[in-house]
Amino acid sequence: MGALTRTVTVLGSTGSIGVSTLDLFEKSGAEVEILALTAGRNVAKLAEQALRWRPKLAVIQDEKLLPGLRDRLAGSGVHAVGGDAAVEDAAAMGADWVMSAIVGAAGLAPTLAAARKGSVIALANKESLVCAGPALLEIARQAGGGVIPVDSEHSAIFQVLQPDCRDRVARLILTASGGPFRTWTLEQMRQATPEQAVAHPNWSMGAKISIDSATMMNKGLEMVEASYLFDTPAERIDVVVHPQSVIHSLVEYQDGSTLAQLGPPDMKAPIACAWAWPDRLPWPAERLDLPRVGQLTFEAPDPQRFPAVDIARAALQAGGLTPAAMNAANEVAVAAFLDRKIGFLDIAPLVSETLSRMNGLGDRMSGAGGDALENAMMIDASARRLAADALSRHLVLH
Ligand code: NAD
Ligand code: MG
């Protein structure tokens, strides 16, 4: 890649992935012109980033916080705006490259807006794929930008998939760290606090994905993500627990050969890959020191302690927008756990119960075609309502 300046928007710039993205630009000396930075509520961090990077727009999703942002950016020449529509408008500025790193289904509409403009989408926001993957991928393909996965497992598969033998793939194998409770008993897990659940052994991430890693719903969401991204049915996607997080995922071909991608657990690596693809970014990344790593170990996931993987597999097999319903129920359950309203082991049952109350509504609705966003939002809203209702009964029962 030459020293060509590219225009960039970072959606969710104040989060773990957003910060890593800007840090990578800094450390690699990438030639970037930032069009917009967006955040949910973190005004202080957003203002600091805006003063450093001087985007055209700094966007705070929570409109109540806009006056504070304006104060901090007064005289800087950075235009401060607020609200959901402003986030979408920022996404739709037609940047060459858009990092989609908002957390949750809230990232769907802005990501679709960016895809429609033909921006290259570096996709960290896995929930948008889980909600409306087929539609998002089709829109991005038609508009010309395409989607490059940033989730480390999907980046790994993306890197080792050989374009000329896509139909010779036998299996995709997603690696999972197993999270902080990999070796805990069910009794210990029942007592787990939010602080213990967010303390991930290998990766430093936002609170929501950290809880998802602890329940392994993260791997469930990633299975759906992989199925859509690589057009592979649930039956041909396996999960293996690999506590060192050095092998980021694998592709097994029909001749029995399996290719893997390795690296230290640092999200800047898949971000760099999505930035430079199909080139490689020369930057002082931490290198893999195999003798220091010493051993790579593997184990099968335990469905008793981590039922979320099977819940997600079943939702994917049910088809249609069932994964969108699952995602919404999981967002409600994770928020309730973080608020200490439910226990750690209540998260997966709340998701299952919501899906059974949906009564197959999601299965019957297609995730593709022109109405996909509207349909996904509708299923998302229904599932959130049912999950909140199940939650209030659960609270009565306890
Ligand atoms: P985070 O919580 O650290 O950051 C989320 C960002 O989104 C913040 O900038 C926040 O201000 C913004 N935001 C929150 N709610 C919003 C809303 N309603 N509207 C607009 N903006 C909002 O999360 P993260 O760990 O950076 O993860 C971001 C996404 O990337 C998630 O979908 C996650 O699953 C995915 N991901 C993260 C990692 C990781 O290592 N952190 C790895 C793989 C995938
Ligand atoms: Mg991942």
C-alpha cells in the first residue's frame, strides 16, 4: 500500500475496539483522515479523541450529553452532534473505511448505513451480523465496499480460506478461550459476580462481550457470524476450547489438511488485517514467541456448564431471524446480570425461555431481502419485551 490517505469513520471509537483502532493508526503511522468518531455516552474520551484526530464530526449517541461535548470541543473546529440519527448520518458519510465497533444490536442501523454507501466495513460489531447478516452482507457486496471481519476468529478464517477451493471446506473450527470460568464448578459459577465474569484471562474487552465470553454465548454468536460470513451451515462449524488464545481459528479441508492462523491475543492484529487487506500492514506488532508460549492445549466445550453454545446452534438451525431474537434476549439477560438482578447461571435459561416464548416467530421471518432491517428490528423488539417479562417473573420467583 502506498502512502495514500484514506478517509475513515470509527463507530464506537471510545470502546475497547475503537481505542485499539486509533492506537493502531498512531503506532503504524497510517495515513488517515478521520471523518467521524462516534460514542454512546463517554463524552470525556470522545472529546479527547476528537481533539487529537480532528474529525469533521464528533457524535454522541445520548443527546442529553451533547451540551457537554460542545463545551469541550468549542473553538476546535470539530462539529459536535448527538442522537441516534446523527450516528447513522456519520456512518453514511461515505468514508473509504468504516470501523463498526458499537456494542450490541444498536450497531446494526449505522453499520447498514455505512454499507449502503459502499464503504469498506471492518466489522467488529458481531451483533449486527447475528441480527441481519445475510442482508448486511448482500447490501455491502452490492454497494461495492464489502465486509472484512475483525472478530479474531473470523479474521483467522478469512485469512486461511483459500478463495479457489471454498467448496472444499469440510469444517470451520472456532477456538474459544473458555473464559474466566473454564475450570469452575457449576456451584462456583452460580455465585459468580459481574466483577469475576468481566475479568477475562487473555483479552481486555468491553463489559458485554466479556460476560458473553464467560457464558460462552460469545462463541454462540460467533457461530452464527461464521455461518453467515462464510456461507457454512451450523453442522459444519465446531468449537474447541484453547485456553492460550494463540490459534485464532482453523479451516479443515476435505483432503484432511487443516490450516490455522496464529498470533498473540491482541485485537490490533485483526484490525490491522482489516485495514490493509489484501496487503499487510508493516508495524511493530508484538510477535509470537512460540518457545515462550510453550504449550498449546485443547479441550471440548462442556455443554452442561456452558449451554449457550448449543442454544446458539439450535437458533441458527431454526433459521430466519431466530438468531436476532436470541441476541436480543441475551442483551437483556447480560444487562440484568451486570445490574445484579439475576445470577450468572440465569443468563442462558433466560435466553432459552425467551426463544420458546417467541414461539417460532423468528424462524418464519427471513433475514434477507429489502425488509431485513425492519424485520430484524421487529424481532429484536419482541424478544426484548418477552425477555423483560420473563425477567420480571423471575424476580418475583426469587
Ligand atoms: P465497548 O463496550 O468497549 O465499546 C462500545 C462502544 O460503543 C463505545 O464507544 C460506546 O460508547 C459505544 N456505544 C455503546 N452503546 C451505544 C449505542 N446505543 N449507540 C451508539 N454507540 C454506543 O465494546 P467493545 O469491547 O469495544 O466491543 C465492540 C464490538 O466489537 C462488540 O460488538 C463486540 O462483540 C465486538 N468485539 C470486541 C472484541 C474486543 O476484544 N473488545 C473482540 C471481538 C469483537
Ligand atoms: Mg471473537
